[in-house]
Amino acid sequence: MATKYSEATAAEMRAAMIDSQLRTNDVIDPAIVAAMARVAREAHVPAALAGVAYMDRPVSLGEGRVLNAPLVTGRMLVAAAARPGMRLLIVGAATGYAAALFAALGAEVHALEEAPGLIAAGRAATAAMAVNWIEGPLAAGAPDAAPFDCIVIDGAIEALPDALVAQLAEGGRLVAARREGAVTRLVQGVKAGGTIALRSFADMDVAPLPGFAAPAGFRF
């Protein structure tokens, strides 16, 4: 996804994003801040929307999907505690912005997406990075590449599929957003004894992902 903005202008916009949105909201880890200062967010949105790529709001990507606001991604990066060599699955990778950031942090990134147009854009945007793209239903995960040290569901869900829990290594971490009525909360948890209990750590406006609706009567 091309952009009309010069490299210098984009760098200024990234710096403003970091100072006004991230550092003021607990995204202060030096490695994460450095990664978000390097990765070109505008490369992951339609060219016509490059001018709003760094605003504190989601950006429409087409196909019924959006790129979450920078702060949502930043808080998820912090919660994931990414480290070099970590095997990480991003569910709902869309155009690859989060995948690019985790790759910049040294993680072994597997990016799962089901929308062909988004995958094509994501592959192009992350062509210079070590990102393994996987096409398939989001709720099914990527069993052939499992187990993972961390799974990041890059969107809001109502129910967590057992298939994703099974693909997380014992002691592995899961980060997502959980819809609770009209409220969406970022959640995280560590797998222990084959199960995972998710706890919320921030209320955020996070776009829902398809395929994660809760069955009737379901409760987290």
C-alpha cells in the first residue's frame, strides 16, 4: 500500500504519535518505542488514508476490517513481552502492521489472515521482513506451525476457541481484546495446566474480528 508522504514527513508523524499517544499511556519500553518509530504504519493502510495513519483512531482497510489505533497495538506489544526468538502467532494479521513490529523486536512471526486482499497487501508491506504468512480461518489458528510461545489476537473477540489455547505452549502468553456488552477490554493470560485465565488490563476501542462470536449463553 503506497504512500505519497516523504520519509521525513512520515518520521515526524511517527515521532508525534509516540510522544502524544504512546508515552503518555504506558507504552514506554525502549525496544517497543524504537520499533514503532521505525515501522512505517502508512505502508499498511490504503494510500488514500496515509494522511490519517498515525491519528489516534482505527483506519479502514476494506473487506470489513480496520487497522486498530496505534495505542491499542502499543499496549498489546507491551503485554506480549516479545523477545528475540519468541515463536509468535498473530491472529487477524490484516495488512501486517503488528507483524512488522513484532518482527522488528526479533520475534519469529507467523501471521494468520483469511482475507486474500489483506494478505496480498500484508505480504507486500512486510516483504523485507521475516514474516511467515498463513492463509486460513482465523478461529482455527495455525496448527501446523504450533506450538507458539505467544498468541496475539489482533482484534476483539467474544469467545476464545479451544483450538487457539491448544496451540499455545505451556507457560505461553495470550493477548487479545474481549467484548463484554458495549465495552471492549484488552486481556492477557498465561497458559498453565493446559488452561488459560484471561484478565483485563485496559479498556480500549478495538475492532471485532470475524469468527469469534460467542455461542448463546456463553460466558468467559
